[in-house]
Amino acid sequence: MTSIHQYWVYIMSNKVRSVLYIGVTNDLYRRYNEHKTGSVKGFTQKYRCCDLLYFEEYNNVDEAIAREKELKGWKRCKKEYLIASNNPEFVNMAEEFGW
């Protein structure tokens, strides 16, 4: 029996939308909460990236990692266009999920 794995590539930002953070995880809810609480030291804690603006789901970790790297190579305006295509108001999507 094969198990289906899920991975997410996601984009976080701070309240004023001055920075964008792109990451990959196998547990979007857990990872969102780590960002929200600032429990993991680094970029997202320093810049208070606690709003989930965008995500994509994958069943293959290599595809997710490749997509993360692709998005990280994009200019900011292209990243913002991607976010706006699914989240035109740039709202914290986690709140819509009741997180």
C-alpha cells in the first residue's frame, strides 16, 4: 500500500506586505503556526511574516522543492502577480481556514 504525501509551497508576508517569504513544508498548518508564533528563528521571525498569502499543493517532494526554487528566482512583481491571481486582496488566507 502506498501512502499519499502532501507538500505545500507557500508565500508568507508581514502585515504591511513589505517582504515576501517562500517556503516548502509537509504540514502547512503546523508551519503556518510556527511562523505566526515566531517560534523558529530566522527571516520570518525577524520580519514578522505571519500572513499566509498563497500556497500550492504537491504530492511529490522533489516537484515542490523545484517549484519553491523557481518562485524564489522570480522578481517581486511576478510573485505579487501570482498571489493576486488567487488572492487579489492579499488577505491572510489562514484566517479563512479558521487557523
